[in-house]
Amino acid sequence: MTFRIIGRLDVKPPNLVKGIQLEGFRVAGDAKNLANRYYDLGIDELSYQDVVASLYDRSPDFSLIQEIFTGIYIPVTVGGGIRTLNDVDNVMSIGADKICLNSAALERPSLLSEISGSIGQQAVVLAIEAKRKNGSWVAMTHTGRETTEWDVAEWVECAQSYGVGEIVLTSVDNDGSQKGFDLDLINYVSPGCEVPLIAHGGAGSLQDIADAASAGADAVMMASVLHYSKLSISEIKLFLGGLKIETRI
Amino acid sequence: MFDFISEELSPPTDQEIDALGLTRNIDEMYGLPKSIKYCKICVISNQRPRITFNKEGICSACLYWEKKENSISWIDREAELRDLCDRFRKSDGSFDVLVPSSGGKDSVYVAHQLKTKYGMHPLTMTWSPNIYTEIGLYNFFAQVHAGLDNILLSPNALVHRRMCRIATIVMGDPFQPFIYGQSYVPLRIAASYGIGLIMDGENGEAEYGGDAASENSKGFDTEDAEKYWLSDFPIEFWSEYGFTSKDLELYRPPTVKEMSSSRIERHFYSYYVNWRPQKHYYYAAENTGFRPNPDGRSQGTYSKYASLDDELDPYHYYFALLKFGLGRATSDAAHEIREGLISREDGVALVSRFDAEPPNERTRAIFLRYTGLDEDQLEESMALWRNPRLWVSKQDGSFQLKTTVS
């Protein structure tokens, strides 16, 4: 399996935003422009995340999602505010390849098996917002605004029993810092993770991506480092190729 | 973190118990208008003391922010700031500006900019929160490790705790004793260190809605501080409750003699630079190691980056909710709407979801232990300060605001 480079688009409809430690709505560009640019420059997948839908108790903005991803022919994951099978249907029918959930899954894990049963397990992405606490990591929800008692490794084990296709592991602490992924977190989760593990939060340099791969990540998801043009997709793939980490050409 | 409070505070005196039994006319005390109106642009209501609305139904803070975007020349204002700094900058290594700073995003932004952009030599001064939260203490040290000198002043906790309790009962605001530190102590420290310039962060009256006459003000003097920050209760009030001059030494305003030998000017950074709180969060996170609330949103709101340093904070906001029907989510949403980060519709959704959230069990336990109030006395204090015009009691004994923003 190739190592995937995934572009993350945090959206507070209608704006593309980028926070630090999952806080802040600073506008970071135009979602459609960036989606197209990353697609043209060879990104493997795109991930759309509505960062306020759960917080505002709103549905995803289906028309905005459709508008952003028209003409884009790589896998697209849509998340944020997905709570019901109806939401899943709506998102899939506008062309998403995978759906992503966090808050709703923690509230009712059986939702994962219901959705897997409906669209297939491979299309179900579990997002985990992991926050360092007392020597381990706890799972947060609502874009890092609510905390739970779930230890992240235990939640991974539980969620997998219900059926997930892959896991996006976001480091709340490193998000937006460009100081590197939380490698300890990846090391903690990776042994118990039976599905592809996507590292997210903190990418800043080419070496960071290589380190994430060494720690057990199967893919990386990045936002600010791409939005602010600190790294380019081609240099990332070239660099990884040099380390014999196979990426999609 | 709060487990270090070893001393049990002596319980409320007869004088305090009597004060619990007095009725308060909140509307009269704060000059609140009888009929509630909400701003058409943000989510604040006319129940915020001193705020005004124009005939289009827009609050003074929103009008001021509109002015900030369209009518103020920030280039000119920055030139004024440079002139101000040129006037006060010292070249002998001594401190040339005092920045009252909690270690929070706003004050750290001000201090760091004065140092790195304007070539000043700031001394930051922190008046201790009632009880430091872990994240508050972390951010306090982060400012020091970002290259800022600091003095931390902590009043005698046995005095402060009793003042906090009396302020809760008699003023309906546990935070008044804390506010003395913000108002007066910078003057004392500036005088002691021979610093001629104090740079506060924002002019709250202008930025968040208050006395519109103060909008063009560059700063306050001690007389204004008493009017705006101390809700008409001067420090002399405390001697009536048995506090001696020794007890009040750290809080008291400077004497005329102490002030006369030093020429001190006190300015607002927000006069010189367009004040944008969330921008300061990003600045502090990127430049000084500032971290938001590790447990997610703060109580009574949705935000993670503001006012994180005091375990008792939720009670400051909760008593404001009782008196004015305006909680913490309202404050946060109002300035984020003005800053263009969220829409009014977003703000309404956030306020209705979080504003009326009471302090949680853990915070309640801390507050009771800190103040020496018992459960009944806390309930009585809250009942005393719950504005009957704004609240209605339900069948199950709980209370609900009659009107909320829409």
C-alpha cells in the first residue's frame, strides 16, 4: 500500500480556516481554489472537515461541499456534523467517497456499525482528537471543545470492534504548530490499530513526515504547511521516494 | 491545583450574614433600562451596564468597531504610538514601560510587541488570580520564557478570600478585589520602579460597550478607574468590614505623595492598534508559547483561548448572568462577531447553547472552600443578585431567563 499524502481543509462555511490547537477561525484561503490546486499538484486525497457543525448542532453544508469538489477526481472524505444515516446518505450522494465522524461516534459507537453496514466499512473514517493528559491521551470532541474520559488507545480498540475503515489521529497539542507530529501519540496508538492510520496535526518539515511514517503512520494529513506553502506536494513525494517510502506518482 | 488551600476560612460574620438579608435594587445600582433590547449586529443586550444603543438598534461597541474598520487611520495611530515610545524609551537599561499582564493572550501580545517591534524595555506585572489554574500558571511562565521580565504580586490569601466573599455578598461580584489589583497596583509599581508609562491592553468601555464618551480616550487616570472598574465602591468601604490598613496595603491606591514624585501616564494599546482578540491568540500561540484551555471550552462558553487563569472565573461570569442576563458566551460571541469571525446567527446559536451553563461541581466546591460560604449561603448570594426582572422561576425550582437573544 502506498503512503498517502492527504490535504486537510478545515471549513467554517463558507471559509477555509486554520486554527492552532483546534482553536481559532483565521481564514487561510479559499477552499475551492486550494482543493483544485492540491488536486492539480498531485495530492492523493482531500479531507473536508466542517469545524463548527457539531458545535452549532448543524448539518453539513451540502451545497458548499458539492461546489468545492466539483471537477476533483481523487478520493474525498467529508466530516463534521455527521450524526445520522440520513447525513451519510446526503454526503455520499453528492459524491464523497468516505465519511468521517468523531463526536457522534463517541456519543454512540454503534453508529459506526450502522454506517459501515450501509456504505461499507472502507468508507468509514474515524477521526480522533487526541489531547495529552496525565501521561496519556484523551479523546476530545466538537473540534477540541469537549473532553471525554476515553483513553485514546482504548477508544481505538472499542471503535474498531464496531467497524471502521481507517483512523485519522489528530494531535490537539501540535495542531497548527508546524513543529512536528506527536510521535509519542502515533507510537501509542499504532500497535493497536488494525486499519490504516493517518497522522494529523503538527506537520512542519519533510523530516516530520518521514518520522510519522517510522512511528507507524500509513498516511499523513496536512493543512497549514500546505495552505501557507511551506512544503509542496512534489517535494514531499520526492523526499519520501528517496527514503524508499512508496507514494502514488 | 487548588488543594493547597490548607486554611479553612472563618465563616461569614454577623455583619456579612445581615448583608445577605438585604434586598438589592440591581436596576438602580447599575442604571439598567427596564425593557430588554438586543443589538442588531452582535448578541449583547442593553442590560450591559453603561452600554448605549443608537436608534437603529446597534450597540455602542459595534458602532465603535465599525468606526475602527472605516474611520480611524491606524497608520496615524501607530505613528502616535511610535512617538509615545520615543518619548519614554530609556537607554540606560532600566524599564521604560509597565504592562499589566496576566500572561493571557492580550497582555502578552502587548508586551511582546512593545519589546520586539517598538524597542521598549517592558516590565510585565501580574496581579495574581484568586486561584491559579494549571493552564493559567503555564501561560504565566510562558510569558517569562518568551523573554519578558515579570513581577507577580499576590495578596495575602486570608485577606483576599474574605474580601472575595464580601464582594460576592455585598457587590454581587467575587472579582472586585481582583480588579483593585488591575486598577491601582500598576500605579504603585510604576512609581516604585520609576517607570513613566503604563500600557494597558484594551479600553473595555469602548471595545466591549460602556461609556461611549471614553471612546477616544488614550487612557485613564485613577478617578476614571474608580468609576468604570470599581462599580462605585471605593476601597474605603473595606474598613467598614474590619479590614485594617495593613490588610489593604497591597491593594490601596497610591498616596498623593507617592504620585506627585512620579509623572505617570497610563495608555490603552487599543487606542493605538486595532484591537482584535482572536488575532492576539494566534500571535501569542505562535510567538510566546501560549496554550489554550486543555480541557476544551471554558465553562459557560464555547471559546478556549480567553480568561483561563482563575479557577473562580466561572463565578464572575455567572454573577453577571444573574444580574444582567448576559453570560460568558455572550461576551465571547459579541466580540467574535465584531471581529468578523462568526455571524450573528452563529452567535445566537452559541449563546443559547452555552450562556446559561452554571459553574460545574468541581468549580462550585472550590468556590465554597475558597470563600468559606456554605451551600445555603452561596444559594442565598445567588438569589440576592438574581435580577427578578430578568428571571422567572420554574415549577421544579430552577430559574430561567425570561428573554434570550434571537
